[in-house]
Amino acid sequence: MDTRKIMHFLKGIAANNNREWFQENKTEFEAVKANFEEGIDKVIACLSTFDDEVSHLTAKDCTYRFYRDVRFSPDKSPYKRHFGAYICGHGKKALRGGYYIHLQPGNCLIAVGCYWLPTNILTSCRNEIMANIDEWRKDVENKDFVNLFGLPNAGQWTEDKVSEKGFGLAALKTVPKGFPKDYEFLQYLRMKDYCCWVSVPDDFFEGDKWQEKLENICKTGKPMMDFINNVVDDYE
């Protein structure tokens, strides 16, 4: 994946997010889009070595439109400022957890897990965590996981800033309804999502060493994702 060319284009669209500039540079866009998709096919091949659920996917199954849906957004910029791919065996629109690759100048990351689950599924996840707290803690409190992703809701991930690591995009300020206020591991019940991520350099996918690093990140987060997916599977 030629991330230098991809970053060059993304810096350009960030500074000139309008249709005129995009049309003038559409040839470059098509080239970097194809290059990104080629890279994602290689990512899928790497993930397939330890997760056969994604082995049938291609980049086109996992990537998104570059055009933004601005109907309900105060930001009317027509184009995204990043390339992203959600690699999930059930499809990129599935509730089930998967692997997410995000390329954006200064904010590249690799994430594992589930995003913004509906309330009913979140409730089931919380119940499952309470019922199997020892297994859950083994998945998210082991040394490798904590060193790589950190503690619950200690990180930050916004459109403009990504922390070095993170576990959980958001959390409730209070105890979720119906759960005990004095529960010992309340931090896991307050989470509104179960995803973890690590920030990576813009040139992460350059050279021939990235596969080993990617495999380590995704393998470390996979047990947590599998735990949650066992709950999500009851709803899909």
C-alpha cells in the first residue's frame, strides 16, 4: 500500500473539500482508491491466517463510499477526509464485531470490536459480562491487552484526534438501568461499545513488516471481540 500517495491526496481533500477541487483531482483519487483497496486485500489475507471468518471477503466488501451523507450534518463538506475499511465476516453493515482500518493523516488507527450496539444488545452484553466476569477479565485485563489498548474509556477517538490507544469510545455517566450500583467491575457495564484500538504511524503499511504488527494487534483484541460476538450472534 503506497500510503505516501494516499496521505498526499487526503491532505489535499482536507484543505480543499469541494467538488471543483475533487473533479480536478479525480484521476488521483481513483488511483489512490485502487491502491487502498489492493492494500485491504492484503490485510484480509493476513487476518485470514488466524480468523477464517473473513477469508471469503474482498476489499470491495469492506470499504465505504468516499462521499459523505450531509443530509443531517451541520458539516456540509461533500467528501470524507479518510479511507476506512471494516473487515467483518457478516458484512460491513453488520452489528457483529470486526477489524477496522482507518487511514487519515496523523490519525491512522487499527481497531477491533463492536461499535454503537443497540440498547437491547448492550444490555445482553452487560449481563453476559456479569455472568462470566472471570472469562471477561481474562480477555481484557491480561498484560498484552492492557499494554496495547489501555483501560476502559481512557482513550479518545474523534474525527480530529486519536489517542495512542483506547478501549471503549464512550461510557454512561451513571449505572445502566437495572444493574447493581455496587457492582465491583462497574466500569465494564458502563461502556456503550466494546471496541479497542491503537494509533499507528501514517506509513504503518509500508514495507514488509506490517503483517506481523497487524497480526499482533488483532490477535490481542480478538478474544474480547469473540466474547461480545457470542452475544451479538443471538440477534443476527
